[in-house]
Amino acid sequence: MKKRPLSLVALGLGAVLALPALAADEGKIVIAHRGASGYLPEHTLESKALAYGMGADYLEQDLVMTKDDQLVVMHDHFLDGITDVAERFPDRARPDGRYYVVDFTLAEVRSLRMTEPFQLVDGKQVPVYPARFPLWQSSFQIHTFQEEIEMIQGLNKSTGNNIGIYPEIKAPWLFRHEGKDISKVVLQVLKQYGYTNKESKIYLQSFDADELKRIDGELMPALGMDLKLVQLMAETDWNETMVYDAKGKATPYDYGWMFKPGAMKTIAGYADGIGPWKPMIVTEPGTPGKPVFTAMVKEAHAAGLKVHPYTFRQDQGQIPAYAKDFTDLLNIFLYQADVDGVFSDFPDKAVAVIKAHGK
């Protein structure tokens, strides 16, 4: 029987919160991707509480910064696509038509309604995942990083569990261009809540390799910290990381070097793990029952790196041809490719697979 989601009302966040306990040898882990986002709107406290109750080992927090320097938990540095910002503040879009978090105060961000991710098709809002939680049903809002940490640490205290956090610093290049050192603020908050060393129950991730090197070589030493860092991996044409030249023009960061021989050893010089996209480990679409593996996991393990691929979804169209179903997909990655953990929108499914193997 599935565990019931824990009530947010009963968390008792005013209680004294315990510091994160030391991390033991974890075995294979489940990272709740934006919470239990297959069941409730992503990055809501409700989604995180549900993921906690489902037994995830870590809960992910994507972090962006408001105009008044507050850290909020959202996947993108845009407010459109998950909130009613276009209705509430129609004149606040930038020339590209997007509504940037950095242009709004925390109070303004809190005032918005939040829902499942949607796209505009012929002027109509269409959910990205039609079978998930309905658009604009119930009531959800954006919250701060501190509020989520306090909820997780509060649950750790009240349940006796030790669930970790897995924050991602989103687009640090953009925020630095806006005059905001988001990485420094993230580290200061983490230190405040007791996450300070590699034994702390945390992985800190980013797609920005230059920023991870800065965190490892400059920011953490200055704060007396030494956290586990994870290099997220992307394709260059995703424009996931941009680089500004002297004239302020942004061009895509070239991820090509990460796929060349010796790259894993280079990454191991500043990080403790990698977060690759699934097809970087098992090529797609593939042939039914015949997954084809790249050398990435073996090379990463040889360099001493953990491997936590993203993102495992059971929605229609999300199961590659080489896997017969979602459980098979998870088994292929966890026990054939031998990754160390998975990011999943459906953390209960991944937990069940690992439990079936006795971890």
C-alpha cells in the first residue's frame, strides 16, 4: 500500500529544526524531480510533501532569484508557462515576450497563482502533460528556498527519516549578468541550515561548468564549505548555458568537450557527479529489448563520479522503444547501465523498483 502524503498543516515548522544528519553509503537513490511532479504541480510544497511520503531519497529544488534578491523554487527563470503572470502583470514582459522572475519582487511572485506547466497553442493554454493534474485546479503558489528546507527538515524531525535536498542553481550566468550572485546566496542559505560538507545530505547541481568551478575553487573555500557538486550535462543547441562577451552578446556554451575522451576525469577535478540526459547513457530510440549503452557510466565511475541521469517519466510518449514499460526503463538504467540514482517525476515508481532489488 502506498504511503499517504504527509499533511502540510501538521508539519509544525515552528519547531526547532534538526541539522542534516551525516550521509551514509546510500546505494542507489531516487531524486524526486521537482517533487512528485507526475501527480501534483511541480515545485509546489504539496508536490514535495507527497514525494517525501513516497520515500524519495532526495527532493530537487530548482532555484532562481527575484528582483529583491530572494531565492524561489521554480524550474525556469520565467514566470509564464506555470503562473497567471500574463493576466496579472500584462505590461511586465521583456521584448522577447517572456516574464522574468528577476523583474518581480517576492511579494509579487507570491501573489501569482501556480499550476501545471502549459503551452500556448493558438492562444489557448494546453497542458504539457495532458494526463497530469488539471490546469488551474485547487490552489498552489511559489515558495522560497528557505521555506522548503524548513519543511523537509521539519519532516525529518517529525518522521525520524533523513531525506536530502538536491538544489540546482538555474542560469547563474543570467543572474550574474543582472548583477546578482545567485550562487553565493544559495551557499549562504545552505550554510545557515547546516549543509556544509560532503557528509551533508545534499548534492548541489548546475549546468554551468564555469560556475561550478567557481563554486568549488572560490565560493565554498571562502565560506568554509565543501559540498558534493554535480555537473549537469546538456546538448549545446539547447542554449541551457549562455556566455556573454565584452559587448553583452550571449552565445551558447559549448558542451562538446564533455563527450570526448578524458572528460570525466576533467569533471572529477571540480565535481563529485554528473547528471546526464538519458540518451547520453542509452541511445534512443533503440530497438525493443535491445538497449545500446554508451561508455559514459563506466568512464564516470572510473573517474570516481556518481551518475544521476534525468528525467524518468511514465507519460505517453516518454518510454523509449528499447524499453517495454516504465518499470523496464528504470531497471535498464539502474541495474544494466548501473547508474547510481535517477531523477523521476514519479518517485514512487522508482522507489518500488529499487526496493524490489533490495537496494
